[in-house]
Amino acid sequence: MAADEKDTQPEQGGKKKSKLKLIIIILLLLVLLGGGGAAYFLFLKPNPNQAAQPAAAASAAPEAAPSEAIAQIGELYPLESFVVNLADPGGTRYLRVTLQIELTAVKGLKEEIDKRVPQIRDAIITILSSKRYEEINSAQGKMIMKQQIMRRINSLLAAGQIANVYVTEFVIQ
């Protein structure tokens, strides 16, 4: 009888382990499904109140032309990259910036900028090389830098003004 008892014990232990694995797998599936359902209801499911409001607003307001809804951007004039040392003590950091300037719809502005590229590059290099890392590291500092560049370029132009300065590459090392 001792031999019969030894044969039945491993079978019971194996059945218990397989049942435990099955229960764990089922619990994990339930948790995943519950999490997915909660995520759907919190993030993806449209709110009925919000869905009804745009439809009501669209029917009450007259249709706006698509060209009016999107702000028009002027012609962009790309400038070559600028690499300057920053005004930090020790001069160990440099800045690489690529800019594009937005032109207003003034006749002859592009031709004037073509003639004044050396003056414009000199003005931009002077502004950039006077900056310290702390001044241009933040978003507000970048906006101030762009405004200074725009004012300086506009002071050089006689035929018109530029509308904006866009930073297309900005690397500090």
C-alpha cells in the first residue's frame, strides 16, 4: 500500500499546480480586460454631451470659409545654419540654429533680402553670440531671441517688413 500512496501524491500535486496556473492566467486576463475597458471609458469613449454641442453650434453658426479658418502664412525665406559660441564664461558652449523668415506680401521684399543677406547674417550672429545658455534654454528665452532677430532684420529693410522668424533647428552643446 505504501507504493500506491506514493503514486497518487505526485498526481495530486501536479493537478494543484496546473489549477493554480489556470487561476492565475484567468485573473490576469480579467485584470487586463478590466483595465482596457476602464481606459476606453475614460479616454476614448465620446461624451454624449460633447458630441451634441458641436452639432448644435454648427447648425446655429453660419459656415466659415476654410481659408479664413486657417491663418495664412507668407512666403518663407530659408537662411543657412548659424554656429556661434555662446557668451557663457569660458566659452565652452556653442549654438547651432537654422532659421526661416516669413516675408510679408510686399513687392520687392525678397529681392532686397537677397541683396542684404550678409547684413542680416551679421545681425543674427551678433544677437546669437551675445546670448548665454540660461537666456535661451527656456521657451520664453527662445521667443525673446526670435523677437530680437525680427526687430533687427526689420530695421535693416526698406522695402517692407518680415512677419515672423521660425527656428527649424536648435542645438546647444
